[in-house]
Amino acid sequence: MERRRLIEAGRLLAKRLQSVAYESLAISDYNKRYIRRIFPALPYYMEIYADCLCKGMLSAGLPFRELTLVDYGGGSGFLSLLAKEAGIGQVIYIDLNPLSVETVGVLKKQLSVGPDIILHGDSAALVEACEARQLTPHLLIATDVIEHVYDLERFFQSFRQINPQMELLFTTASNPYNPLVKRRLRKFMQDCERGRALTDGYYARRTDFIREKYPFFTQEQTAAWSRCTRGLTYEDIVKTIELNHPPVPEDSYNTCDPATGNWAERILPIRYYRDLLQLYGYGLTIRKGFYNARRRSRLASFLFRLANALIRYSGPLGLCLAPYILLRCRPDKRQG
């Protein structure tokens, strides 16, 4: 019943959002481009958000009106909008990008619905805001965020500080089971390293930093450290060099912006998530995601429906076909 209610709320909200003249809104070009890109698939994204809300609320075990939800890394805020449309009592939106935060405020005024609290920052800012306002969220949902978080230990530690019994749900397109996804994302990572996807690649940025910080290094030493510090911020590069302790990456392709720590679609094995979450009192369940089968071409629509059927009915093997996965993190009720 709740799932049908959420799906219907998402369908109606998608229609409202598709009627907005975004080009005339006082929002950044960055967010206009993002909305323009997802606009044709908006009903599909609303179904993903509805599914996340349904799973999360079932885990939390509370009526809609009594639930406090965190939309973490909420982007343009569509999940927050759906949550309020569905009747969730309190919604906290937070994002690290100030342009996205600004857009959510504009959309809230435009649609007369939106998150109750709008925050700018990361998990530390969320902790500070919850403590200052004496808030105890029951559920946190983050879509396409976890693969970009630099320090997952600090990330999960923050959530336990907010509420050790808070349910966590993440979607990620960095599906370690799907070989085609891994191949595509690893190519993107290589492009980030070599500068094909950026003006200057991450490898060149690390090299310039190490050369400036350690001018006495030989060319060979600089190159060696530039390679082995792939996936580290400038601060951690210095720590690693000073300790003379090169890191061992979970995946040799993973890389991040050394200035911000933002990972380029990091791929992690499920055992890494499981072991890390266990340290913070969480159990992990993996769920399969599905393709958007709403296509203009009848053939494409049929093929994607067929793929979804294979994903749905092929058990664990369906993970190898899934375009994304859901990480459902449930707290151990014995802890906290």
C-alpha cells in the first residue's frame, strides 16, 4: 500500500516538475544543465526515490508523519520534494555544492513544497546542525553519493554520532558485480588520471604538487610517488611520503581529485562496505537496481524490460546485470 502511494506521489510530482520553466528560474547554469539532462527520465528517477523511501521507511518502522529523513547529497532536491509530498514529517536536505543548495531553495518557493531544513556542507555540518537543533533523524538516504565520499570511516562515524539507530540507504551506480559497468567506470577513471576528462589530469596535479613540495626528489622518485599516491588528497600525500608508507588501494583504477578528495565513481568490493559497516554497528543488505524501460523506441523499451526481468528473476546473478545497486544499512539494535 505504501509503495503504491509513493509511486503515485512520484508520478504526480514528476508532472509538476516537468511543467516548471527552469530556464527562467534564478538558478545556476550548472543546475539547469543537470535538470535538463535528467528531465526525460524524471519519472524513472521518481520511481527510484519512491523505492528508496519505501524500503527505508519499512526499516525505520514509523508512520510517515513521525519520520525525520535526511536527504544527504540531495542535489536538486527531488527526493526531498517527494518525501514532503508523501507526507513525511520532517525532511533535512544537505549538499556540499552551494549551487545545488541555492536551487533547492528556489524550487521550494516555486512549488510551495520542499525540505523543512536546508543545509550546506558534509557529514560534519550535518552533525553540527542536528546537535544545535536537537534533531534525531530516523532515516538517511543518499543517491549516487557514497562512491564519491573520500573518508568513509569518518562518514559512518558521523552518522553514529547523530543517531546510532538511524537507518541508512545508499544507491550507487559503481556496481562491483557488473563487468560492463566496471569497464566503463575504469575507463572514466583513467581519463581523469590522464587528463582526457579534465583540463589537467589527477596524475599531473599530484606530480606538480610533489615536485613543488619535495624539489630534492629525483624525477624517478617524483614519478613513483605520483603513481602510488593515486586516490589521496594533498594532505594525505604529504603524510604518506613522510611516513614512507605507500597505500594499497582496494581497486588499482580508483582515483580522486587530490584537492577535494572527491572520488571519480570509486568501485569498492562489497566485503569492504560490509566490514566497515560492521565496525559501526550496521548490517548490510544488497538490493538490485533496474533500468529505465520507458524509451521512445519500442525495441529499446522491450530490451530493457527483458533485462529488468532477467535481473529480477535470476537471483544473485541478477547483480551482474544491474545498472546500480542499493546498500541497505540496518543498525544492530543491540548496539547504541
